[in-house]
Amino acid sequence: MDLRQLRYFVAVAEERNFNRAAERLHIAQPPLSRAIQILEGEVGTELLDRSSRPLKLTATGRLLLDQASQILSRMDGLRAMMQLAAATEKRHFTMGFVASTIYARLPQLIRGFRAAAPDVELSLVEMVSLDQIAALKDGRIDVGFGRVRFGDESVQRTVLREENLVVALPAGHRLADEAGALSLHDIQSEPLILYPREPRPSYADQVLGLFADHGIRPKVAHEARELQIAIGLVAAEEGLSVVPESVKKSRVDDVVYREIQEHGVSPIIMSHRIGDRSPELLTMAHVISMHYALWGYQVPEALGHLV
């Protein structure tokens, strides 16, 4: 006995006629008659007195009609409740990001996304680039903004733009007031503060790679856990640090920034699961494209495939 059989039986019982019940159900009359016969076989007795016109219910038929009507009514109520819940339930979108992207206009993109998708519950999780890859694959985040290029067959990576690197120095440092850009050779003997300490590879390896590309082996004094600690150590005159240019917006007291003669950049990378075309991800891609065009940045071609 299933819900389809019960619906068929209730229609026949209420119409007291197979033809009218079939029209009401939008099916042919023969299949309806067979369905009622099968139901009677399962029950073990007749449900309808077919000798009367209009049809009459047997005692068992009246009992089944009462119970079936209640069951179908409850199912209709449950279906309506679930549809309402699905319609009113907020969609969720979780974004992972490395700390330095906060200075690289990520807050404006977050505000843009919230304005474009007010019914979506946006969650923000700070995590390093390597952790973002695992979080994407596990479904813990839906998009990641990082700075390190990682290859993974299940993750799509889009370089949004390349950001110039600068040197952060204590305000009282001998090189702080000099005009023009600094060479990496000018700071090779200075204590260097790297971040993050772990996991590796990370942005720290990008900085070491920049020195290595110019034949320089820097003097690493500290490996800080995160960007804010590294900048704090610079302010404390514990050394210098190489940071993305946008970090200048942090405006930490007693820290100044100098450009680097040797061209060094750090990418801002958006990562998401391959094949993901959720409305939320498409909205994020649209928001980035719109803002980048407004800011005069080149809009990555890969974003066009999502917008």
C-alpha cells in the first residue's frame, strides 16, 4: 500500500464513479480500476460495492477512506512545510582568506558581495593559502583568497592581480629616510622577519625566492606566525620585513615602507572547486569584475567564464 494507491482510492470514494475519478486524477479509467483491485487484494476484502450506482463504500472502505484522508492531509501539510522551509532558508557561502588580502581591497569586495546577495549568509575564515586548498576540497569553504600558487586537480586557481612588494622598516632605521627605492643588496645584512612561520610552502618562500633570484642569502632573524606580528616586530626594531604594497594601509606607528628596485610581486589568487558554478560563486566573480574595472585593474579573463 502506497500514497499513490491511497490517492486513487480517495478519488474514487469521493466521486463514487470510476470515470469521474479518472478525469480528476488525469489518468485513464482502466489503470485506475486495476489499481483499486490491487489495493483490495492487499487489504484482503472489497472496498467498494460495485453493484450499486453510484458506487458505495463497504464498511472496510469507509474505515480506509477516513484513515487515508488523514494520511494524505498530513503529507500535504508536510510537503507545504518543507517547501516553505526551503524557500525561506538562507543560502550559505564561506570565504577563506589570508590576512594580507584584507589590505588589498578585500573588504570592498566583501561589502559588494553582501549588497549583491543580501539573502546569502556569508562566513569569513582566516587561513593560509595551503589550508585553503584542503578546506575547499573538504567543503569547509567555497572560495579562497590567497597568495601562494598550489596545483591541485580539483581546485581552479585564478590570479586576480600581482601586487608589488615593498620593504617595511622601523621609522628610526638608517635607510628609512633615504629617497628612492631600496635594492635587496642594501638590506641583505639586515635582520629579516619572515611570515608565516608555518605551514610551508607559504608567502615566506616567495620572499626567500625573491632574494635567491638575485643571488642573495638574507639574514633571517625571526619567523612570525602572521603578518600583524611581523609588522609589530618591525615597529619594535627587531628587523625588516618584505610585505605586499597594500600593507602600507595598516598605518602602524613607527613603521615606514620603501619600494624595491628589483621587481618583486606577490599574486592575489582566487581559488574554488573545479566545476562549481553556484549562484554565490558567480555573484562573487561578478562583484570582483565590476570593482576591478572601476579601480582600473585588468579584469582576469578567467572571471569571464564565471560571470
